Amino acid sequence: MTVGDVCTRSVVTATPDETIADAARRMRDHHVGTVVVVDGEKRDRPTGILTDRDIVVSAVAQSPDKVGSLLVGDVMTRDVITTRPATTLRSALSTMHSRGIRRLPVVSGDGRLEGLIAFDDILEVTSWLPGVFLPKVPARVANRPRGATARTRPYGIPGTAEGGELVGVNRAPTHSLG
């Protein structure tokens, strides 16, 4: 599966010269937590990204008296990391993980905004596909006796062993450390 197969094509955008209040209202109206900031001319090339968290942490918490006059360009993340529609979901997830981000604007070969892919989008389409991202559980782990220390899979996501038993789930310890 690729980013282009999963991404949201209808992206809510903002420009750097509009107020964060306007951008926040747009987020509310569209039920999103992120707007992609685009250039002022054609509004088709990402120049930044603004999240609801950016507004709260960078604007409201630090300058509550100036919130009405702050612009998107004052608060947005400028170093926007993008991806292409042909990128694999595994690669997009790896980029998100290594950069500590949850969303990537999707751009065409010439840099035009085509969509937005979020961590939650990837999780939604892959959570029911066993083995897509998670390695096969080794038999020595899958067949260990109950009460043995459970090992978690990447990101703590449980998986299923061949016999259908859930593995990788953090269980309460069955012994004391005394």
C-alpha cells in the first residue's frame, strides 16, 4: 500500500498572513487538528503546518493577550516534511517516527499539495492486516508458557500467534520482585 492509496485528498489549508483565530475556526468547522500552510499565490504548495497544539502551546499559553493579532506565519512549523503519493506506508511511518511527527503533507513531483497522511490513517488501514508492518512472532515467543515475561512488538502493538493467542500484550506480573 502507498501513501496515495490512504491519504486524505481534501486538505484544509491556511495562509501565513491570516490570523490564528481564523485558522482555529477553520479547524473547528472541518473537525481537523491540522491545517497545511500554503503559499499565498496559488495556494497549492506547502510552506508550513499548523496544529491545534501549536496554537495552544505557542500562542495561547505564551501570549494570551496577543492571540487575536498573531498570524499563522508567526506560529506555524516552517520546516515542513513532505512525502509523495508513491511512498510506501512503511516508509511514511518510518519518517514520522524518526522525526517525531504524526502528519505528512503529500505533494506531487513538482511540489503541489495533493493530500495529507496521518499516523492514524496508517493505523486504521493496517490494524486489521496481520504482518503488514509487524514482524512474525518467533515461535519461541508465541509458544512460551503463560506468565512468562511478555515482549511487546514495535510501538507496543500486540499481535497474534499462529494458534490465535494474543501475544505482546503487557500483562500484570505474576510474581513479586521481593
